[in-house]
Amino acid sequence: MGLKQRVPLLRWSVLRFALAMPGFSRTGQIGDGREAATAAYVEANARAGDVDDVLATIDRFAYEKSILMNVGDEKGALLDAAVRRAAPRLALELGTYCGYGALRIARAAPEAMVCSVEFSADNAAVARRIWRHAGVADRVTCVVGTIGDGGRTLDALTDEHGFGPGALDLLFVDHDKRAYLPDLFAILDRNWLHRGSIVVADNVRIPGAPKYRAYMREQQGKLFDTVEHKTHVEYQTMLPDLVLESEYLAG
């Protein structure tokens, strides 16, 4: 199956993922080992140091083996375009999973430092294996924690990774959908965004982030200028999804 071909039905693995959601919310993993299997598949099949081939290999795994909860190839193209518009020197991703989103950011912004925050240490280990194989481990890093942990992770980003007022050019949110809005507020409270910073949010329709979407609609033309991209849930075409791309207007 070519990676450009869209699956014209609701895949069983999507249903399998839905059934696994309670466990996924607790652990960050489906529970069948697919995350570690993704890293092993990349190491065995992708050309070392070739970011394009590593991304294509992850997509192939998701199409042919087990679906993965990353942004995927269709929505990934939207992320790529937003990254190129932001031209970031410093980018932050919330929700590392297997490292796919951060790898797309690193490819689209080869001069950027990319930090990704992930609550699962097991996922962080998978992502680091993939980043090493892709040859980007010198400029892509994972911080294990959450933005909502009382400031510890925010402080670590400040003290160890150069985050501060006006320093953040791109923010990609793809983690716990309930945390999208409070985590955005926490970042706004730190004044990390500057005029022209871009915030990209995945899965705004499915599983859904209604409070985040409502906030961006309320702030349209005020604090943010938002475009809603109609797309599909990763690696199939039966379920519609939304990716929100919001440019920060203050600062």
C-alpha cells in the first residue's frame, strides 16, 4: 500500500484503539507493545540518518501493522506547512508519543531546537530511539513530565532548554485533550509566545477539545487568528477531524 493512498473504511485498529482509551489515558500506551515495536521496525527498516525515510517507515508501520496515535501523514502535511510559516528557532510539542510529531517539526525547521513534553517515560524512550536513528537527537529532546505538574516541567524548560518570555515560536499540542486549554493558559502566563508565534492543535474534533476550540473562537481577531483545517483522524478517512492553526496576535 502506498503511503498516499487513503484507507476507505473504518479500520479495526481504530476500533481497537477506542477500546484501549481508558488504559491509554493512564499509561500513554495501547498496551499491546506497538510503541516499542514501532522503534524496532524503524531501526530495522529505515535508513539511518534519513529523516524522510524514518517518517515514511513510521507511516508504513501505522498503515500495515498497527495504527499509531500520532498526527499521521495527512494532518502532518498541515503541521509541516504551519512550521514553515513559523520558521521557528525554538519549538515545543506537548505529547511526544513515539516521536513522530517532533520529527516532522525538526524536518520542516532544520535550524530549530525542538523540545517535546511527554508524561510516559516508556514513550520518551521509544521516541529517543527513533530520533537517534533519524540523526536528529542533537536538536530534538524529550522532557518527561506534564505542564500541569505545579510548574516543575515549566521550570525545567526554562532552566535547561532556553524557554522564556517571547522565546517560543511554535507550539504543537497533541496530548491529553482536556489539558489543551489549561496548558495553553500556563504557557501564556509565562509570556513565552510572541507576536506571530503559531499554535497548532491536533484532534480538536476527535477525540475532541471543545473548550479549546471555543476559546479560540472567542479570541478570534483579538488574541489569536485561527484557521480550522478540516481533515481526518490519522491513517483512515471515515472519521473527520480538525486541526486548528492559531497565530498569536499579542506580544
